[in-house]
Amino acid sequence: MFENQLVKEADLVRGQSQDFKTLTKEDFVYFFTAVCDELLRMIESVRVEEVLLVDDDACKALLSELKHLFVLLEVVVTITKKNDRQAVLVYTVKCFGQFMTFFLGPCWGVLKQLLVRFTSEIMVLIKIVQRCTRQIQSLCAHAKVTKDSSILTYVPKIKKQLEQMIYVIKETLKKEGAEDAFWLGNLKNRYLDGKEVTEEGDEELQQKREKRTSRSSKRVRAEVEKVMDDQAVEDTEDTDSSESSVCWKQRKDHLYCRR
């Protein structure tokens, strides 16, 4: 419900929202940051430690609540596929880093102890987080290409957390004798919209950058030449004026002498 509404509002690239009349393209960033803050508050407020002392029904209720919150997080991260405004990208990376601190800390401390009893439910949670990490990696690659320092500030921490996630999951599966269920693969480089990065795409992107650079250089050169031409005209006018005054003075002196 709410996640569908959030996706709908994420497509707000023009005009005004039909359901939220005050929500426009210009103030979407404020709406987005407020949603992220509230979602993080809800996730961090879940008391995962207390579930170990209660029955299976309470454990299932906890896992169901976490699944709902993780799905909302995935929706928030997926918004960056259609909305690449810098403020949205920066806040997404920042909030996901805070989420990973929770997930790798108290959350995983409980999930790994419930893994044998609720294997399928916990694997669903892991897959949701895994899908989020793929988009976050694309976001980090995007920041590296565009040299966006505001995003690159968070990249080292994010990279470290993603590596830590791999290690803790692998270690947990190894202790449970299910190490064969864990495997690593190479992710394909993708753009923010999910399209695969290809050599043709890189060449096309490079050509566009070169064209933009060429146009900028031509524009700057034209502006410089115009300034130089204007300055040359002014200098010519000044010279002509000086020569005219000298000639007039000479003619005047000549006439005065004839008299």
C-alpha cells in the first residue's frame, strides 16, 4: 500500500501530485528525506534482542515486521533509478549506511540465531537487502564517474559495510554447515536506471562529453574573440580620434601662419 504510493510519487517528474496537492517536483526532496528519516526511525526502534526470549509466534511477528520495513527500504533505494537529483542520491547513500549499521549489528545478531528455525523467512530478508546493495553499488559507480564529492564521501564506508555483509553471512552459513549454499559472482556494471554498462555505451558517453567540451571551447573562444575584436575597434577609434586631432591642429597652425 504505502510502498506503491511511494513509487507513484517517485514518478513525479512533472506537474503536481494528484493525491498530495502540495507535493511537487521542486519539494519532492523534502518529502523524500522525511520518509527516509521516519523509515530509519522505525527500523532502529525494532527491539530485535527481546525476541530470543519469547515463543515462535513472536519471532514470526518480528520477521514479518522486518520484511515490511525492508521492502519499504527497497522502494526508497529504487527511487534513484528514476530520480537522479543529487540531494536524493546523497540522502539515499547516507540512510542506507545507517541501515547497514543496524543490519550488521543488533539485527544480524538475532537473525543468525533464528536461521535454523526460520530459514525461508530470513533468506527473504537477505535477498531484499541484496537487491538494495546492487542499486547502491550502481549509485557509488555513478558518483565515481561523475566525480560527485558529496556522494563519494560515503562510498568508503558503504563499500566496507557491503564486504562485511558478505563475510558475516558466509561465516554464519559455515557454522550451520550450509557453506555450499553460499556463492559469489561478479556483478555487471549498471547505470542508475538499471541498464547494463557496455563498451558502446561508454564510447557514446565519451563522445557526448567530448562534444560538450568542444562546444564549450568554441563558445569560450568565440567570446574571447568578440572581446578582442571589440577592444581592437575601441583602440582603432581612439587612434583615429588622435590622428584627426593632430591633423586638425596642423591645418589650423598652417592657416594661422598664412594669415
